[in-house]
Amino acid sequence: MAEQSPESGSRARPAVDVYAMLRARILDLQLPPDEKVNIDALAREFGVSQTPVREALSQLEGDNLIIKTPGKGYRTTQLLDMAELRELFEFRLMVEPWAAGVAALNRLSNPARMLQKSLSAFEAGTENATSVRHLLVAHDTHFHDSILSASSNQFALHAYRATH
């Protein structure tokens, strides 16, 4: 998506566009880990008011990519250290095989066909993509979320979503 400067007379971008641009910058480390986020500067750069930027930051906070500290503002989250990364993988290795087993046994919620379609769409989308990394992150999130959703265990699904 080409970014227009505020001087070009562009209409205000919806919060969804601001969210997508900020999320991409965080994933690409253009907004480095543990860095203060300047709402005014982002609003000027994107040619929007502060409201869509704040809405996007709130959504990114829900994604655990931004932390809001009262009185101090927003910061990007820190990267996981090695111990935290190991713990994350241990958690996922416990939860995901269980969820896949539950989903595979339930004919009504079995996501196999949907997962195959999603994988095919991902493979087709990578042929012309400028950022396969962003597509991979989105596909991985959707893929695993679908399996956890099919388990019909809302607690497990919520816990899994918190790891992203």
C-alpha cells in the first residue's frame, strides 16, 4: 500500500489501514522493540488525526505488540529472551497437539478442508507477494487459531491467542 503524505491531500485513513501499517512496521522492526511510540508524529506521517492512531495502538495492544503505560504512553513490546521463547514453545507443544487431536476426532468441527484451502491460498499468494514474511505470520496465526477454535475450548483458545 503506497503511503501518501499529508500534503498530497489524501483523505484520512481508516484505523484499519493505520493498524496494518503500524503492525507491518513492528514486524519489520522499523519500530524497534521497547521503543516509545509518538502518536503525533505517526498521525502527521499518515495524514490522519490522532484518533485512528490511538485505535490502531489499542488493537496492537490486544495483539501484545504494544504496551500502554498510564502517564507514559505507548511502547513496542520487548522481544522474548531465550528462556521466554523456550517456555512459549513448550506451551504450544502441550496445547496444539491436544487441540489437533480433539479437532480431528470431531467430524462437525474438523477444520481439515478449511486448512487445506487456507494453505493453498497462502501458497498462491506468495508468488506475487512483496513481503512473504507478513503473509506467513498472518497464515500461521490463522492456521493455528483455526485448530484451537475447532477444539471448542474457549479457555485454551484464549490462552493460545495471548501467545501471539
